[in-house]
Amino acid sequence: MAQRRLFRSLSWRFSGRKYSRDVQPEHRLSHRYLKHTSKLISRRGESDIQLQYNKITNLKLVEKALDGIVIKSGEYFSFCYLIGKPSYKRGFIDGMQLSYGEARKGVGGGICQASNLIHWLALHSELKVIEKANHSFDPFPDEGRVLPFGSGAAIFYNYVDLVLYNPTPYDYQIRLHVAEHQLEGELLCSEAREYRYHIYEKSSSFIKKGEHVYRCNEIWRDIYTKSNVGAFPQLIASELLYENSVVVKYDISDEQLS
């Protein structure tokens, strides 16, 4: 772990990439691409509900670190670069972490909710996802799931990261706010959007292989022309983004198996 963290830190310094650092919480770019919210508190199997409440403290520190970040043309956005290493000294507390094949408490736990939201926003834009990781297992049954399974972005400082790249000639901005009941996110841009995006899943199934059950699906994206007055949007492209296959950690009935 120490070696991987060292290599990542050296990469930040010597790779030649220009990372976004311009945080402007008092400034809003003029065009909204997408707004999305996610519920802060939800029951996760038999896990300690207090860890869900602790997560809010950690997410407020994430908000402070990156709300208003501007990703300029040619820049890279790195979640870990902006947030830094979660620690008790910096005010982070124990929340739920999904690591080493189980759900357990750990300092900074729960901040993946912010990376999940940011990744979802990015998929609805011309930003390129350079680096994104899934959790290697599915710990809990779905409870009010809104986004497709496997469309999130796991974080483990600093070598499991969410990295985006702006190949366009204009600026993007991420706004993040921890409200009373929801985490709120917006993706703004200096120019009006030219395209519409639809993200969805295909081939969702539970498959038994040996002693384990795997949850599998595909994440697809359709890109359309922007609809104008008197015109219907036209499909430009359909692309496969991700193929997911992870171990399920909860009981699955025979009827659910493919």
C-alpha cells in the first residue's frame, strides 16, 4: 500500500499532467449540464446505522475541498488529489468502507458517495473518464437504487481514484453540497451543451459460478443531438462503457439466478 501511494504521489508531481486546483465556490459557470441528488441515509443490511450518519461529516469535508472546482481545457480532475488523505487529524471520522471483501468501518468511510455522484455527472458530458474503479463485491441488496448497478466510482486513497480529463476548449465546473437529507451535485459549463446523454444498463443477471454468485451487467451510453424547437433529437452513437462482474455477499434465491 505504501509503495502504491508513493508511486501515485510521484505521478502527480512528475507525469506532466496539469491537475485542476482552481476551486471557486463563489462563482458559477453559466450553463448547467446536469443536476443529481442522492439520499444521505439508507439502511445497509445489518450494518451500523451510525456509520451512515458519520458519513455526513466526511462528505462535508469533501464539499469544502472541491465544491466549485473548475476543470479547464486540457486539465485532469483527480478526486484523491483534491481531497487528500482522510485522517482523524483532518476531521474525518469513521464511516462505512467497502474494502478487503467486506463492509467495515474506517476513517473517511462514505466519501465514495461523492465520487459516485461526480462520475455520474461526468458521464453526461464530454469529459473523459480516464480512471475509475468498481468495488470488487456487492455487499447489500438493492434498496431504492436509482442509478444502474456498477456505475459508481470506488475511492481508496490514493491509488484507487476517479480521474477525469477535459479535452474540450471550454471549462467545466463541479458543484457539491451536503443538504439536510441529500447530497446535491451539479455539472456546469462555460458553453451550452451540444449533446444529450442517456445512461442505462443491459444484461443484468445473477450467475452462480462454483461456490460464489456473481452480479453481472453492462453500462451503456446513448448520445443524442440536442433537441431544438420543431426537431427531434437524433441518436449519434451507442457505446458500451463498462462490463461488471462482482461477487455477491448476500443471499440470492434460486428464482433470481440466471
